[in-house]
Amino acid sequence: MPDQAKPLVSALVVSHNAKDLLFQCLQAFFTTADVPVEAVVVDNDSSDGSAAAVTDEFPQATVLVQPKDLGYGRAANIGLERCQGRFVLLLSSDVTVDAQSVGRMADFLLTRPDAGAVGPRLVLPDGGLDPDARRAFPIPRTLFYRTVGLSRLFPKSPRFGRHNMGHLPESDVHEMDAGSGACLMVRMAALERVGFFDPRYFMFGEDLDLCYRLKLGGWKVFYQPSAGATHHVKPATPEAERQMSYERHRSMWAYHFKHHAEDESAFGNGLVWAQIWGRWAAERVKGTVKRPKRTAN
């Protein structure tokens, strides 16, 4: 007889020093899930007692403690090996899911065998849609539109605003290139076919890379607004912001080099490299200018 206790959905959470947010995340997941679920938490060498606290508060969760910060991709792959669900909900520790959202995403994958992944209407605390909730792949053309500001000037344009798909209504179900790894339900069978996360991405970009490989494997990725979640993005320290900025741009180049460089000339790849690292340099300068000055006593 089949194991009746086997979960339909496995939530996979990679966490690092985010105990309070992690508690909120798991509490929302366990209390609102309306299908059989499990949670696998990979603790990336936290120093705030997260792992022990989660074990005490959520004994039904599997907690995998790592001896050092492995980055997202490597840590997530360790967690995926322990997930038993038919579907895996990639869930950031700073995301809380709405009631019935887990079931709605699972129902969508159950009724759409061509779907490899589905993402919810992921909003920020102010109620606005998280820009990463629905995205097009960052090919050189869309990257250029973002760099020169055309995507901000014309966010609803099918050409200039395509990266964040502003030309499509937020209230409609639609296919997209990629969702956000902060909250994305993926079919385990699709993961097993195309492979888990590329460990070369330490932070950022691994969700785009995965969705690109899902598309190459013949799967579709969808946006499902009837499922909702909130992304509680917390302010980062200046040091953490610098690291995140570097890793964000490093992953952009890694993604381009892996998936699109062969289709571009050497000159075209040089332009993309200059755009990416030029944006990084501009962010560094902007961050330095905005840094508050110390007042004299």
C-alpha cells in the first residue's frame, strides 16, 4: 500500500541568521497549508540560534545544519535531497504565504502537467508587486533597456518593460519566463530531469538559471495570482548591501555567459559585460554618496 503520510508539498527554506523571520515563515506555512506538507530547513551556519529554536518550535520540520555558509545553491541542493513531496515550494525565510496559497499552487501543477513551476502574486509589505515575481529572461536587449532606464520610463511597454512583464495584468494567470526563488513551487519530476541548482551561483541568479533550464527541458513556468505571499524584505547593513550588490551583478554575468554568450559576438559580449559591471560601479558610487557623514562632537 502507498505511504499515506507522504507529503504533497515540501517547503524548502535556506536560512542564515534570520530566526524571527524564519519563525514567521514556518508558522504561516504550517498553519495555512491545506494539503499534506513537510518543511526542510537548511541552516547556513547561523549564529543566532536559529537551528535549535526551529527544532524546538517546529519538531515536524527537518533541520539540516551546515558548518559554513554554502551560499543558496549548494545549501538548497542538500535540502532537495531530503524533500519527499511531489512538489517543492522554494521559500525564502522572509516570505509568508497567504491562506490556501500552497494548495492553489499545488492544484495548478496537478491540473497542468506541462507546468514545471508556478509562482504566486508575491507582494512587498506596501502591497506592491515584487518586481521579481514575474520576469522575462535577461537577454542583452532587455538588459540594455534596464541599464538606460527605458524599463522604468515605460514599465507597461511590451518592448521596454518586458523584463518585469508590466505589459500583462497582475490579476491574470499567464506564462512567464521565470518567477522568484523567494516563493516558487516546482515539480520534483522536472527538477530530477533538468537538475538541481547550479552551485556556481552563491547568491542571486540561481532561480533564473533553473527556470531557463526548465524551459529548455520543455516545461512551462506560470504566474498564479490567486495564490499570494508577502516578501518582508529587511534593510541590509552597508557591508551586507555591498556584498549583495557584487553577488547580484556577478550572477548576472554568470547567467549571461552560461546561456547567451555563444549567441553573441565578442563585441556584443563585451558590451553586456560593460553594462553589468558599469551598473555595479554606479551602485557603489551611489552608495558611497548616500552614506551618512559622521557629525563632529
